[in-house]
Amino acid sequence: MEVALVGFGAAFALIFMRVPIALAMGVIGFLGFAYLVGWRPASSMLAMVSKDSTMTYSMVVIPLFILMGNLVAGTGISRELYRAAQSFLGARKGGLAVATVVASGGFASICGSSVATVVTMGKVAMPSMRQYGYDDRLSTASVAAGATLGILIPPSVLLVIYGIITETHIGMLYAAGLIPGLLGIVLYIVAVRWTVWRYPDIAPAAERAPWSERIASLSHIWAAVLLFAVVIGGIYSGFFTSTEAAGFGAFGALVIALARRKLGMAQFLDILVDTAETTAVLFALIIGAGLFTEFLNYSGAHGALLDFVTNSGFSPALVILVICVIYIILGMLMESISMVLLTVPLFFPVVTGLGFDPVWFGILLVILCELGLITPPIGVNLFVMRSVTPEVPISRIIRGIIPFIGVDLIRVALVALFPAIALFLPHLLF
């Protein structure tokens, strides 16, 4: 156990010294394993983990879903999603902020990146909200909060990675993420409505769009919505495996991009390069996490921690509460995928050893990652939003995000206290 604590300390030290997280986990995992077992077994372990992490059939889902998201995003779907949401929801006080939450959640679920959604939707939604006199507190907060939804609502790359490293059924994770994701949208809308009620002048009503304009706005997004429905519906129905669904999704996104004729050859090549670069980064993270996990396995940290929790008299609920607090704190400091890869190898055996469902824990973990992205003082989405709107002080963005943090805490409590919120669909469909 002592060796594992030293390894964790060294890994965190390297990360905060700006060493790439994949390299930090990989180096500490390799050196720790070599210290415990020997250099020759460590070299063999390095080769085996690298091969298993890159040559596994299930890993194909990662680049395919990334390619699907990049292709759909490259056709300008973000602006059209927002226009459609605005036409249906924008007429009431705070309606544009509600439209921003809905459009950001939809776009984030397609592109799979919270940070990319903040940048894209910030550029799309902020001008419209300012045009109608929205206060920057509500405008920036609705973009930053709505962008977090993409790492939970399927198809989520973070859920794929969690499923791979914990050997949890990805289809069940996708089914489990749908209701909590929709609950997140509803609660964010509640946060907007509460803010507007508390500060009536923060969000004036916009013009009501005629029904002809509303119907016309749907004509631009129906193909992307249909693709999303077919991919997720195919997984839920059992018609597709997750990998087959990713392949169909990437092909469908390519067909949509070609049919819309908004994707030139240069942009298409940029998308392929970006997909390859993102995939390489994720694979490097997974290899590093695999090395670190092997080190933890041989250090006996899992057994020691589980024995400590079991013999300490702590209730399982208290253990989950402590884990939740740890993830909220880490979420302020680290990117979500890196955080999951670094901590899940330690916490997952403890959680399952206490009898908790791995699918439920995966959903709770991702919601906590969402919360960390918008939690001051160092929530990643807050500072990305600040870079998109440099004229808005970070203190103003933080003031606006507080109601969204409040409803996210409510969502964490609901999913923790009532696991059926996450497990109803997996048990129904699988």
C-alpha cells in the first residue's frame, strides 16, 4: 500500500509539473512495476499493455465516434441546432438561455467534447443573447453548463473509455446515461428559470418565431437527429453492437456531410487529421492508464483499501460520499478523461467490492466529472468560456454558474440515492 501511495504522489506531482498525463501515468506505472517485480517482467508488461490497448476490437469505437462527431460538427450543425432551439424556446423570458442549454447539450452529445462545445456554442449563442439584452452572467453560464452534458448523453467517448477499462457493457452504459442526461437538461432549465425569477431584468423576452420558421429550422437538423436516433436506437435494441454502431454513425455522418455540400476537400482532410490526433492522444492515455493499473494491481492497493474500508466501520454510503467529494475536487483541476483513467483503477474495485453496480457507478462518476468542469475556482469550462469572451470577468462567469452547480448537486444526490434513475433503462433493454 505504501508503494501505491508513493506512486500516486509521484504521478500527481508530474501532472502538476505539466508533464503529459499519459506519460506521467505510464512512467510511474512502469517504474513502480519494475520496483515490485523486476525490469524484465516490467518490459514484458509494457509490450503487452501497449498491444492489448491498441489492437483490441472494442477500441475501434473510439476513432469512429470521434470521426462521426467531427464530420457532423464540420457541416455547421451547431448554428442550425441553436437556430432550431431558439425558434421554439426563445420567446419566453430566459428562453434563449434555455435554447442554449438544449442546443449545447445536443451538439456536445454529437461532438463528444465539452471544451469544443463551449468554444463553438459560445461563438454561436453569445451574439444572439447579447442582441436581446441578456446579462453576461446568464449567457456565459448557460453555455458552460450546457456543454458538460455531452460527456454523459450518448454517444459519449468518456463512457466508452470507462466501459473499456472496467470491462463494463458499453450498451448498458449508454442506456444508463440517457435518463440522467435528460434530467440534467431539465435541471439546467430549472436553473435558468430560477435565475430569471430571481433577477427579472437579466433575460428579456425575445421575438416569437412564426410556425413556418420553426418548421423550416427543423429541416436543417433532421438528418443529424435521425443519425443520432438510429445509432443509439440500434445499440439499445441490440441490432448493433457499440462498435458496429460507431461504424454506421461515421458512415452516416459522411453521407450527411457530402449531401449538405458544405465540406470541402481541405476541411475533410483537416477532420481526418484532427480525428487521428485525438485518437492518438486517447490511446496514449489508455496505455498510460493500463501501465498504472498493472502497477496498482501488483502493489496490493485495491485489497488494502477494500480491507480498510470494510474493517473501518464506514458505511457504504459514506464511502460513496467521500469518493464524490474527491471527484468534485479533482474535476476542478483535471480534464475528465485523464481523471477517470487515473482514479478508476483504484476506486472501481472498492466500489464493486462493496456491492455497488458498475453501470450505476460509471454514470455517477461522469455526472461528477460534469460538475467538476463548472465548479470554481478552476473549473475547466469556466476558463474556456473566459477565453471565448475575454471581455467578461471570470468573477462574473462564476456568479452566473452558481445556480447550475446547485442543480447539478441535486442530480448527483438523486442518482446516488435512487440508482434506478440510471439502471431502469439498462435493466429494461438488456
